[in-house]
Amino acid sequence: MSLQALYDVPAPAKLNLFLHVLGRRADGYHLLQSVFALIDWCDTLHFERRTDGQLVRHDLGAVLPDDDLCLRAARLLRRESACPLGADISIDKQVPWGAGLGGGSSDAASTLLALNRLWGLHWPRERLLALGLQLGADVPFFIGGRNAWVEGIGERLTPIALEPRWWAVLKPAVAVPTTAIFGSPLLVRDTAPATISDFSANAVEFGRNDLQTPAEAYSMEVGQALVLLRARYGASRMSGSGSAVFAEAGTGDTPTVAMMDAASLPPSWVGRMCRGLTVHPLALWPG
């Protein structure tokens, strides 16, 4: 019997433990090195099979753009597979956008993985990875299912083992547009290449985020968030192109220092204590 629905499909966020910009290709894409680390801050998606070929999204919380990455992912998979089926896609959006946490890319990856099952396509992961890259540079990482050393424009993934850690994550109210950061004259684009062994020797403190200086110039809230976490945890760094920042908060059963109370944060800021994931919750899909 074919599947009729898939409920409670997770789409976890990620942190960039460092992010270096090595150069820029002739087509304008930047060449990066980073470590992407999965965390347990997740959106939740629900999928119900439709036989009329329609793709319909239902927002269970925050209202998303009309043509978000989930719908684009679903249309791409339907077109490339010539599948006549459709789906109702319901999204409980918890990971903030404009944060550098990869929430939209993760939603798109979980959509590809889920519809691959719901529609009975049984495509291998490698085939979905190629589709994911058409949607965005971060999407293949979430399809890959493992914490990873990331190179190129985001498509070259080397699985990497990370010790489970607690991460204090703070998202200011401002949403930082990625295009503004990559177009900033303050962006360093010639950081020297590093190696996995360089990172492994000092995983928590290794490198920097080259996008952080342009983001701090774009919004003072990014700098304020970094200062707040630095005062509480001793160090802090921005994820992706921002505006979310994070700090390491221990490796034991509980965080070394608890997350600050929401009442102590500026209005519309969100703070969350997150646990690092060793693998993606859907790591065994599409098998």
C-alpha cells in the first residue's frame, strides 16, 4: 500500500562553526570553507498525498512567502520525476529566517526527502543532492544527513564527527539579507585555505566568520548580541550571514551556563539553548 501521509517530519537548523571566504568565481559565487553543525532547533513539516497534482502549502504558525523554498523544492522534484501526484505541505515554522541558521534550506531538503517517499519515487540520496544544489548552496548539506566540512559554494561535503555540545543561540530582531553581506566592501575574500586537521586541533575556537564584520556594520544588533553572549559564555560568533550568533555552552548532560531569560532580552529577540546533533533525524532516508 502506498503512503498517504508523512507527519512530524523534522527540519533542523545548523550553525557555521567557522566560515571563511577563499575567493570568488567568475559567475559571482563565493568560494567558502566552513563546518556545518546540526542543532536540535527544528521546523516541523507534515505532508499529505494528493492525486490531483496540486501542491498546496499551509502555514501553521508564521506566514511564509508565497513562493518559499518548500514549494520550489516540491515543484522541482515533481518536474524532474514526471510524477503526477501532489501534496498538502503544512509547516510549523520555529527556526527564524534571516538568521544564518539555514531554516529555509533545511525545509527544502526535508521536503525533497519526504516527497521522495510519499510519491514512491525511491530516488537515491545522490540524485536528491543534485536537485538540492539547484535550490541553494546549503540544501545539499541537509540532504546529506551528517555534520560536514563544506567547501566550494557549499556543494562539496566531507562528513565530519563532532563532539555533542550545547550551543546558546541568540537571534536579534533584525533579519540580515545575504546579498547585502556578500556585496559588502568590508567582506574579506582572500582567507587562506585550511584543512580538516587544522579545525580538529581546536574545533571550538578555530577560525572566524568572514561575514561577521559586514553584518555588524549592517546592523548594530548583531554586535550587541555578540557582546551579550561573550559576557555570559566567554566567546561568541555569528552563524552564516547572520543575524543569529552562538556560543559554546558545555558538553555534558546539561549546559555549563544556562540560557539567559527571555525577559532580559530586547523586544523580539529570541534566545534558545540548543543541543548539537550527531546526525540528521532523517539520516536513514531515503532507504
